[in-house]
Amino acid sequence: MNDLDGWAGLEPAAFEEPPKADDIDLFYGRVFKSEEGQKVLHHLRQITIERPSWIPGEDASFGYVRTGMCEMVRMIEKRVERSNNG
């Protein structure tokens, strides 16, 4: 039987400490500053931020979803930028 089986696995000591925000920024930087990561980030930007959030005639919810997608790409870009300062 493993130490993490049963109730013992629910003890706080059994869980890994979550990474700090600065560490997460560094992880994003490592991934998205690579040549491949830059290509992926460019592609994400093209299919979200560089396209209209809403098109006349579409349901308003379409714009809400598109705006949320754009915010995810902006969040990645901000974390990559912050990783330069860390």
C-alpha cells in the first residue's frame, strides 16, 4: 500500500506546494521565447487578437467568447514579458 492511499493522501504534506506567480511567468517565458513557442504565440495572436471579436449579424455571445480567447493570448504575452524581468 502506498503512503498516499486512503486518508493519508489527503494530508496537506502530501500535496506539492503550488508554484509562485514569478515562477509561472518564468515557465511561460521558457516555453514561448523558444523559436517554436514564438511561432505558436504568433499563430494564437493571428487567430484571436488580429481577427474581429464580433461580426455584424452574429449573436452577441460570439463576441463574448472571442473576447475571452483574446484575453488568454494577452495573458500569455504579459507573462512572457514579465519573465524578461525575472
